Amino acid sequence: MIKSDFSQPVPDELGAIHFVGIGGAGMSGIARLFVGAGHTVTGSDARDSATVKALRELGVVVHIGHDAANIAGADTLVVTGAIAEDNPEYLAAKSAGIPAIHRAQALAWLTSGRRLVAVAGAHGKTTSTAMIVTALRELDTDLSFVNGGVIRSLGVSAQAGSSDLFVVEADESDGSFLLYDTAVVLITNVDPDHLDHFGSEEAFEEAFVEFAERARELVVISSDDVRATSVSSRLDSSAVLTFGEAADADVRLHSVQLGSTVSFSLAYRGRDYSTRLKVTGLHNAINAAGAFGVLVGLGFDPQASLDALSAFEGAERRFELRGEVAGVRVYDDFAHHPTEIRAALSGARAAVGSGRVIPIFQPHLYTRTRTMADDFAQTFEELADHTIVVPIYGARQEPEPGVTGALITSRFSSPEVGQYIADWDEAARCAAEIARPGDIIMPMGGGDIHLIVPAVLRSLGELDGGRGR
């Protein structure tokens, strides 16, 4: 995979733009905005999808498969660090002298001169961004936004608006969040991750300090995460608003009630404000507290802000119900870091009642699997009833000898806790055989594990028919 390189100067005029890997949520959203801005946009992706279909309906020519001929007529290439060094389109652009800029550089070009709200953190940023966007629309603000996942109520991950307000999910994984000229920053947490890029936890934290210092108006930051509090201690306190369950949080979350949804109160400036969300999980109450901090920081009324947040219906692949067969519900979730998994499984436990939670986990990245295998195993053993682990989604990384999903299951205390299954069809069948009415099966991970859902639903149906229920 190519190393993210931000040294390529961004042209004043981008002209016709070709996106390599246009089908991803982030890339497709940025492409959509460039179409709206009047640019000729083309792209390529490894597979066809609903996202690709939607882009074609906007007039974007999308090629399936990567080929040097696909970039004909392009003035600028937009890439991510996930593409291979020998990608023929990338190589053809380099040979032809066509600028190949990172997607964050393209987004920074789009947001230049706008009042930018940027959301970052090792986890929670997609949901938090979606919450802010949903609430601002409820508050009659015609904003522009780019999110890392589809906002369920809108059916898109990006949209252009007429106001100067622009909200983006900012990716810290490769340091690209430092490219933006921000007005307001939301930091959901600084839980160490992406150390393959940063090299150390200290360097990871230092990047967040720099990200926060770039905010011209306000930094909204977690009061509960240890490294986030370290970051905030290094900032000008007059430009910081903290949120969380800590007693000294500026926006303090309390009175949380969990079930199929979550209700809670926020203490802010001597008053309490209460609401109920349409989604469940303590993590979503915390995300809402951070989003509330951004909204009041932008000047909106506190109760109106919280009322607007209650309209949030979730983001795609964030505890998303994909179907129910024979009383077994199948949810899909993007969680791929131990902290995210803990939050997702805790939400599932609150929603499942007396039923059981059966994850099908696809580890994301070889380095993360190798370094966090113990944490993964402990989290699943504590919060899941039986976990099936499938092969690793390597993304930008090459395989490492001896590093497989079995590293996680080998840490389980007994085979009753879970198992490693290399074949997806077998994994789907196994989960369906274990499940009984009232249970939740939960494919989860940051790769393409959502594609297993049809096989899970099919297996549930076949087994139900065989049982004659």
C-alpha cells in the first residue's frame, strides 16, 4: 500500500477529477461534493455496489477494476493510503505528471474559507459527526458535510449546503486531520491506535494536541479519556469545553437509562437538560454529549440542541439492524478496536434483554490484531456469549507470518467462549446453528464483514425451515 503523502502540492484548480477507490463512504462523499461544485468526476473501484450505483445516477463514470486507461481526461487524481503501490491508475498518473493528492487534501481544498467543524478520535467520530449533522438540519441549518459513514435518516454520507458551516469527520489514522483549517474541533477520545503510523502513544497524543491547537473558536473534548484529558491540559482552557461522566465535565452526562433506547440528562451551566435517543448504548449517550457541546459552542440553545439530537436514527454499520429470521435479529457494526467493541457489545446486551449476543468478528489490520489480541479476547469473553472470529481484513497492510484471527481465539479460556473459522459460509452457518429465538447475531469489524449478512440470514432461514418452526 502507498504511504500517505501530503507533500504533493494541491493545484489551485483541480479540473476533471478521478477518484481511485471511489466506492468507499469517505471517497464517495467527497466525490459527490465535487460533482455538486460542477467538476467532471470519474472513478474506479474494486467492486460494484449501491454507492457506485448512486454515483452513476449523478452522472459519474465509474469503472469496476483498476486500469491505466480509466484516468483518460483527468487533471487530478484523488487517492487514499489504502491503494497498492503498483495500482495502474496511480502509476499512470505519476508517469503523465498528473497530480495525485490524498483525499484529505481534496477535502481541505473543498472546505477552504468555510466555518469548519472537524470531528476526530480513535472511535465514535462517525456517529458523533452524524449526530451533529442531524441536529443542525433539525435546527434549520443548511450545512455541508462529509461523514465516514452513511447517515441512516439521510441515506448519504455527504451533501452540499448553502451556509458557511461545514462539518467533516477528520481521519487521524495517517495524520491527515492536521490538514484542515478548523473553527471548532470535537475530540471523542485519544485512545491509542494507528501506532504503525505514529510509532508511539506519545506521538499519537502529540498529533491530537496539534489538531486541537488549530481550532480558531473552540475545542470540545472528552473528560473521561485519560489521554484526552492530557491533551486538554495543554490547551488554553478558555477555548475548551469538556464532556462526559466526570464530575468536573463542562457538559456532564448523568441519569443514564439503558434499554432498547437510551435516555439521559446533561448538566450544563447550572441546569439539567434531558432527552431520549432513538438508539441505544452508553457510548451513544456520551457521543450525544460531545455533539451537544459542539452545538452550544456554535451558539444554539441548549434544550433546542438536545431536542434536535433526539432525531438521530443512527449511522450505517453502527448497530444497524439488517434483518430478523425465526426470532433472531442480525445487526451489523463497524467496531474494530477493543474499546469500540466493548461499547457495541454493551449496547447489544442492553437491547437483547434475556437473549444472547453472538458476534462474528473480522479483525482489522495485522498490526492491530498482533498487538491487541489479548484485549480483543478479554472483551469478547466478558461481553459476548459465543464469538466466531474469521480471517483478518488487512486493508493497507500486507499479511504477517503467524498473525491470523486465531491469535484472538487462542486466548479464550475454553472452546465454549468462541472459535476461529476461516470459511465465511461455515461461520455464518455456525452462528445460525448456535442462535435461538431472542438472540442477536452481530457481524462486526472495520472491513467487509457486512457482506456476510445475507449468508447469515439465509442460514437462519434454512435451519428454521428444517426445524419446521
